[in-house]
Amino acid sequence: MATATAAETSFDLLVGTYTQGKSEGIYRYRFDSSRGLIAARPEQLVVTGNPSWLALSADRTRLYAVNENGPGQADTVGKASSFKIDPTTHVLDPLNEVETQGDEPTHASLSKDGRFLFVANYAVHPEPGGSAVVLGIDKDGSLLPVIQQERHPPSRVDAERQSGSHVHSVVSAPNGRYVYVSDLGADKVFIYRMDADNKAWPLGPAGPSEVRLPPGSGPRHLLFDAKGKYAYLTLEMTAQVAKFDYRSGGLDLKHIIDLDQQGGPKGAGGALHLSADGRFLYVSNRGAVNQLVVFAVDEQGDLKEIQRRSVDGDHPREFSLDPTGRFVLIADQKSNAIVVVQRDEKTGLLGKTVQTFAIDSPSALVFLDK
């Protein structure tokens, strides 16, 4: 498998897209990290409906996508798809797709042993609402049908957005022993204990079984640091990021930081990623703000804001640091572009825009090279 070294300057980039418009699925491009440029033409197109989130296996030989289908779309059934990745050429070959037993799946992650795929069915409509589901993975990497589904009662704090459950992400703890379900509709992160040997029902109750967030905050994406000591969570509806200490499966809330500036326009917390060295946290703030907020991370995992930077577009659905750490790529979904921004590896600060790459409704960015 190709991996990044100091001498390498070209990497394979996978782009997931929404397919209601001109885009047709997953695109594979070459990215030149010496100049920060995405090649004009894709190396490959894999036609698949609404691949809004992409997850790589640990050995980078399998790719999993959620197909964010639902009522009113060309395909009304939420699905997950699997692909084989050639270790030399990075060519993607489809394996199979299965239903996720829910509408508009928006996120997926793999169990630490690679035997299960966790999927978040967001479900725009409150009935039956969202759910977290577990799919098995066969020996060849293809997906097996849903083996477990978990639903949660909504908070109903916001009558419009929280009258039903809306699961936005499902992630494992760094040790793989616990799984965390962020439910925007419930204002909670639900905690499950992982039992990989129980192939019929791998997620069991943990103690504590949930983390309560402020009413109406709408938890979205949860991220652990590499050492497994701290976790960070975006709160979409209140445009905030929460920091937790992580101990024995539990999340101890330490503080919540506003992404919006006082007196400024209202945003919506979105994606978040740590730099490879763990020294900087980047968080997207969408809505009327459309910024990346940059935080320095100290030895205790606490955050200090050091920069706010426009995404030069509308609705940053996702973003990614390139394998060299010298660029940040931002998928501006509603302005139909990937914006490539320079990054200073020492200070963490973002610099000038070096490319605005036109592509319809980008939603996910994954590098195949480390």
C-alpha cells in the first residue's frame, strides 16, 4: 500500500458527492501537495447514489460509503456500499450495497477490529426518526445486512428540528471497547459497550449510558485525540464545540466554546479534525458564518482560539488536511467547489487560497495515502 513520505508530492484523493445534480458518485483525483492543486480530470469515477460519507479500512484496502437516500429522492432507501481498493493502483471496484434500515444515512465508521460497520441514519423526517445501526463485514470486505438497530427518544426542545431522533455520527473509543452515538435530536451522546464476540448484538449498555448536552444544542460529530485522553464534539444548533476528558468509557464535560462571535451572524457547528501532531483543532462553522475556526491544543487538551478563516464558499460539509499537513481542503457543498488553503505546520494557521476546484455538491474528502 502506498504511504506518504517526505519525498512524495502526489496523492490519491477520494471525493464523495451528492448526486441530485451533476455529480455521479465517488471521484478519485490526484492531488499535488507541492503546489496544493487537484488535477483537472479524475482518475476514476464510481457511480453510486449520494455517497455523503466515506470510511477507509485500517489497511486501506476497503472503502465504505453511506448512500444518503430517502423520501423524495431518486432512490428512497438509505444504503451503505463497499468497495475493494487495489493496493498498487488505488482503483476502486464495487463489492456490494445493503440497506441501512433508515433514511438519509450521514456517517459511518468501522469497529477497531474491522468486523463491523457503524452507520448513523439521520432521517430528516421525525417519524420514524433516526437510528444507529450495526452491519457485519464479510471476509472479502463486502457488507452483511443490519444486525442491530438502536433508537433514542428526542428531546423536543426545538419543535422543528428535535421532534424526532437524528443520529449524526457513530464512533468508537480509541481502544475499541465503547461506541458513541451523537444524536442531534436527543441532545445526548449515547454510550454502548462493544462486544465483538457477540455477532448477533455487539452493542450493549454501558455505564454511564449517556452524556447530556445543553437543551437545544444538537450534538453532531465526536472526535477523540490520538492518545485517547480527550474528546471533542461539535454542537450544530448552538454553533459550539465541547471538550471532554475521557476515562474508562465515560466522557467528562470540561467546557463548551462558542464558534460564533458575539454580536455576529449565527452559525452551525459542523466537521472537526485534529492535526496529525494533535497540536491544533480545526472546526467548521456553517450557516451565515462559513468559517474554519482554528484552536491551539495544550497538554491538557484544552482549546485556545487562534484564528478564524473564511472557507471562501458556502456550507463547508467536510474538510481534510492533506498527508503532508501543508494544505486544508474544504468541501463547500452549496457553492459547488473544493477550496484548497495553505497551512503553516508550525503555527497551525491557515493562509491563502491556492485553488478553487469546481465540483458539484462535494460532501466527503478522504486521502488514500497516509
